[in-house]
Amino acid sequence: MQLEIVSPEKTIFSGEAKSVHLPGSEGYFQVLNNHAPIVSTLKKGEILIDGVENDLESDVLDFSTGRASLEIKSGVVEMKKNKLIILVD
């Protein structure tokens, strides 16, 4: 799936991902390739991204766990036509 993570300051990530674990306001959930359309709010927690290149140069994403991770305060996520857009704070 195409993944885009955007903060008010910049685009944090744009590329392909196999799966994304998100801290939804009602609990963690996972989005996979060809997931049904969804819009959800996010709470403080960690976004985990599987299936991305771990040699990306990023000052925000952490690759120390074998997958990309990002701590967020809050956000909104939308999945539509196999594109996942995450707006984070």
C-alpha cells in the first residue's frame, strides 16, 4: 500500500509499506494492503510500520526494532483506494 505520514512541519514518510499498526482512540489496530476504506482518530502512542526500507535517512523514524516506528501525540488516519494517509501531531 502507499503510505504517507504528514506533520504540520513536513512530510515524514512517503512510500510503500506492507502493514501499519496505529494507536486508535479506541485501541490499537492494523491496516494491511487493500484494507477497506476507513477514517479514524489517533491517540498518543506509537505507529509501527512493516515492510519499508530500513536504510531510509530519517530524523524522525526509528528503525532500531527491525521495523519503522514513530511516537505521536495525536492524529487522524484515512485509508482509501489502497493509500493510507496519516496526519500526526
